[in-house]
Amino acid sequence: MNGQANAVGLTPFPGEQQHPSLPADLVCRLRDGIATCRTTRTLSVEARAVIVDLCRVARQNTWPAEQLVIAVREACYASPEITQLTTTSEREAMLSTVVTGCIAEFYTPSKAD
């Protein structure tokens, strides 16, 4: 693959296993969803909807939960909506809220099952 992402967004790091990345449209929606959470520090309806879609993509691509969490954390740390929070504790609290939502949704049985 020579360091380029394939169709499911896997990009290998030198000497490491392939690492999943989130689709760009979902990263954008995640950022927008996080922006709607800033005043309450809880997940908004918009953020929850994005998390549902993130988990659906992860399941469709057979990502383990750990890989989803890593990809979400990376997207959050790169997000101005997270980095513009004024304190480290605010940033970590928001990240924790998003990651906790992802884990809960990932392990929620699909309505299609």
C-alpha cells in the first residue's frame, strides 16, 4: 500500500500493523457534533447520531472496539472543538464523554439483529 489509505481507511505506520482511520465526512460530522456539546459538556443529539454512524462503520469494517476508540481519540485531539477548550481537564472530560458514548454504542446490539 506504500503508506496510502485503502478503501476502508487503513493506513500502516512504519513497522506497525495497519491502523484504521475514520472517513473524512464522519470526522467532520464528529467535529460539528462536539461543537454542539460545548455548553453542556454532555453528548448532544447531533453528537449521538454521529457516534451511532461511527460505530456502524466500525462494525461493517470489523474493527475491534479498541481501534474505534483510537481513531475517535485521534480525531478528537486534532479537532479545534476539543483543542480550543480552555483547560486540560475540560478537554479530557469532553474526550472521555465522546469515547464513553462510542464504547456504549459499539456494544449496543444492532436494531437489525
